[in-house]
Amino acid sequence: MDISSKVISFDFYFKGLFGNKLRTWPTLEDFKKSGYVGSVTIRYRGDKGGMYCAYNVTNPLEVISKFVGEGANIDLFIFNESAPDEKLTIQGELTYDYRGYNLFYSTEKGKMRDCLKNGKTITGLAAKLLLQSHLFPSSLEDLMELMELYPEHVIEFSTYEMALGDCSNRNTLIWEVRKY
């Protein structure tokens, strides 16, 4: 199946079909009910996803109000606990084509959209070996399985120094799988 829209990608993400993720809430109401205390990342399921995104938010209602004032639909926000970016080892986008593995990545510590501005690209065996040097074996296996399940898709991931997320013994979070 092709994941041809952000809506489909988020649906699969919430169902756990991409594997390891942080605590996540699909609506503002779910987030409020959770009782979670700590900073969150706010993302948007709509067409202007990148426009309505905020990291390490401690007052989500204030940020949501601002975005809604700019035209966002309040029902399209999702929330996840903030990632420990100071513990990042590698993050990026992995694809597979006729050249083999294609990895666009950064080893900088910070938000992916900022760090990938200075990203590097490697292909083939070099890409796989770099991933092996950073990912726990279980995380690498998950990533390779996603490559098989979703050929010609981009897999967006972040890898950390320690285990984290809702799957045991994983150090890699899968943010998105897409072909759009």
C-alpha cells in the first residue's frame, strides 16, 4: 500500500504500524485527559503541517490558540511528548531504490528540520553500515522491515543514545513513512 498523504501517514502512525514512537495523543481532548505533565511537540495533520508545528511547548493551549488564529483547524493537531534531542546520535530520511539504500542524515543534536539543512547523503552499503553503527539491532530490524513493507517510501527517523519509546529495547523513533 502506498502512503500517499499526511492523513494516511498519521493514521498508520497512531495505529502503531510504523513501530516505535513516544507517547502521543491524536486530539487536544485526549492530551488534556492524559494528565501528562512536561513539554510536548505539536504537529498538524492538515496540508500545512510544517506551518503549524512547535517543539518543547510548555503551554500548548497558547500555541494552539495562535495557530487557530492563523487559520489552522483545532481538530487537526496532534501531540507527542518532547524528544530528548540532546541525546540524538543520528536522524534523517531513508529510502531504497536501484542504488540500494539512500540515507539523507545529520548527526547534529537538534530539531530534524533544522539539522537536515546541513544534511549529508550516503548510499548503498555505506548507508547501511552507518545505520548499524547507531541503531540498536532491534531498531535496525524494525527499519529494514519498514523498507520491505513500504518500498519507494521515505522513512523519517531519529536515533538516540538510549532506549526510549513505546517498544522495548529500541533507540530509534519512526516519525513518518511517506510517498507524497
